Amino acid sequence: MIILTIWPLFALICAGFALMRGGFPGDGFWPAAERLNYVVLFPALLVSSLVRAPLSDPALLRLGGASVATICLAAAGLVLLRLARPRPAARFGPEMQGVIRFNTYLGLAITLSLAGPEGLTRAAVLLAVAVPLVNVLSIMALSEASVLRHPMPVLRSMARNPLILACVAGLGLNMSGIGLPLGLDRFVELLARGSLPLGLLCVGAALVPAALRRELATLGLNGGLRLLMMPVLAAGVATGFALPPAETLALVIFSAIPTAPTAYVLTRQLGGDGALMAGIVTFQTLVSVATIPLVLWLLG
């Protein structure tokens, strides 16, 4: 049942890869489409979901805490592993991102397919907490924690991040009681509808199979930590926080999906090993076709 529900999502990723390899509709299309989605369509989806979120529900607060705990525990484990096997920030940064970051488009699409609009609302609350946290931890890993000594560039970058701004806007409109009046809710929902299919096509277009030719052992270890151990950790944290089924499902899904393709951009910007990051993204995305149904089935 799970496979039948989510295989069309992976079919969209494959379609994006095939279109990109076939040169259709052109080399300039995919960067523009990804930017349109990142700046306009996906923020609209977050705002639309957060405006309707029942923020007074204690379970949502526990979901936020559980997501922070899951990410921080995973990051702390990677730091301990680094003490046992030292490696430079250029490599540790991609490895950290490979474990704690997530492909938001795929996560929301799977959550919507399995849990409907209610699950999408839960996922939006999770993202409001997790997106800023994983960005800070990723930058720290790539820059040897120099962000703690010079935090202003990071803070300015986060203040311009469309996803963070959308989360702030959605939560603010919700808590103020203003919502989206005068038909704005319909307008934002129409924008949001294009986000997930376009995002999944762009995920496929960003795959780099050539990056799999090196360091398969590293890719396999990192992929195992992300795709198998993270969802197990999330399930344990969900039990500790006494999360209801809808919140537990959202947390497990976002811990079981592959890392974000945008991790490659951040890695290149901060001087990390871009080839390793591209390999991690591609390997995890391909392997997750099998691991996501397996993990969701095993964890119920």
C-alpha cells in the first residue's frame, strides 16, 4: 500500500532526470524553475499550511521539540564520530548535511500522500523549527564553527531565506488572527499547488550519476545513517515525547527521506567538497526508492 501511494512521487523525480538528460525544455529552464519554486511557490505552500495550523494544540509544540531533539542528537553523534576519525570541514560538512538535512519537496509530497492536509499542516510546523536549525548546523560543520565567532553573515542569510520568511509570515498571520482575508487564501493555495510537482521534477534534474563513481563506502555509510538510523532515532524520540500518530508520521518521514539537493549549493559556497556532496545527494535519492517504503512499513 505504501509503495502504491508514493511511487508516483519517485516517477516525477525520474521524469525530471529524463527531461534534463534529454535537453528539454532547455538548459536555462531548470535553474529558473528551481528558483521560482524556492522563492515563490514553496513559500506559498508553507504560508498556506501554517495559517491553518492549530497552534494551540500541545502536540504541535511537542513535535517542534521532538524535531529539534532528533536533529541535535544526530549532529552530536556525528561530532563524536569525527573525534574518533578526524577529517577536515570540507568533508565533514557534506557528511553532516547528508545526515541532518532533508529533501523538503519529497517529504511534504509523501506526507500529503499518506496523511492528507492534516499531515501537511504538521509537516509545515516541523519545517518552521527544523529549517533554521539544520541551516545553522550545516554552516557550522562547513566552517569549523566559525559562525559562533562571526554570526552576523549567517543571521543576514537566514533573514533573507524565503523558507524561513514564509514560516515567520505564516505563523504571524495565524497567531494574529488575521489569516489570509479577501480571497488571498485562494490565491496562495493556487500558487502552492504547483510547488510539489515542480519541486520533484527539479530534484530529478539535479541528480549527478557521475558523482557515484567515487567513495562508494563513504556514500553507503552516510546513506545508511540518514535513511535507516535517522528514522529509527526519530521513532524513539517520538515515543519519548509522546507524539500522536499524525505528528509521529511527519517526524519519521522527514527523518527517512534523502538529504536536500540545495546542500550542494551551500557546500560549494563555503568551500566544501562539492563532488562528495553531489554523490551523497544522488546516492541517497536513488536508494531511498527502496528504503522509504521499507522504513515506513517496519515502523508502522
